[in-house]
Amino acid sequence: MLLAYLGICLLITVTPGLDTAVVIRGTLKGGARAGLRTAAGCALGLFVHATGVAVGLAGVLLRSAVAFEAVKLAGAAFLVYLGARTLWAVRHGRADEQDDDAPARFARFRSPFVQGLLTNLTNPKATLVFLATLPQFVPSGHPAQAVPVALGLALIAVLFSLSGLSLVAVAVGRVRHLLASPRVRRVQEAVLGGTLVGLGLRVAAE
């Protein structure tokens, strides 16, 4: 049973998603270290979802269509925000800048870790994934073990995600220097910004 669960975790890890796009964006803007911090934020957000499922809190969210829709739209809006900021920087020839002139009260949202965290916290699909997988591997005949086992399985999934996203950050960081010319940087920032906006709109429409 554990091997089957590990296989599912691996499949989810190698499938590109919203967190992959955000990690790539963070790496291109701030290097491998920024990408790794973004990956850590994504992993923490994933663990929050998994913990919610493990203790039964996610059911409250999923039983409320209004709450589910609100979380989904918040996540979509955040992705559109990230993409729009990237496109705005390209439009104004500031693709290489780190938004240092932004108001100080928004500084926490410029943190790669926080951006990764918010991306996953506002993605209710993560809850659905754990709801679909964890119950199959939790011993139903031993209620006292259900939560500890579910949390252990959730931690495994988080470690898979963190490892996969970290590899993405390191790989993109290695080739980042090839994108050093202003023209190439503008093109890749424009493509990535458009991708994030598109992902956000798709999430909102689903």
C-alpha cells in the first residue's frame, strides 16, 4: 500500500501545476535561492491542506459551496496579480528589477516564500487531492491511528513536492544566466506573466 501511495505522490510531483509556474517565476527573478524559498512556501501551503484533511477540517470547506468558491477565486486573483505585475514590469522595461520602490506595506507579498505559500493556500484543488488519496491509505479499523497516519502520509507528499520544486528551482537557476540579455529576459517574462494570468483565469472559470 505504501508503494502505491509513493507512486501517486511521484505522479503528482512530476505533473506541472500552479506551484511549478510560481517557482519558475521566483527563480527567474531572484535566482535559485529565491526559487527554493518559493518551493518551501508551496510545500508549507500543501502541508496546511493535508493537515486540514487529516483532522477533518477540510470537510467544512467542501460542504460550503460559498467558502470553496471564495478560496478558489482568491487563488485565481493572486495568480492574475503575479502575472499582471510581471507583464507590467516588461511593459515598463523593468523585468530585471525587484520592485524595490513598492510601498513597504506590500513588502511581505514580494517575499518568494509568501508568494509560494499563498499560491498553495488559495488552491482548493490541493484539498481535493488529499481527500481523494489519504482515506485509501488510512487504517479505518483503528480510529486512534487515523490522524497520525494521515499526517505522516501528508508529510511524505509534502517532501515529494518540496524535492520536486527544489529541483526545478536549481535547474532553472543553472540556465538563468543564458537568459541574461534584456531582450531574452523580456520575452521570457512576458511568456511567464501571460501564463500566470492564463492559469488564474482558468482556475476562476472552473
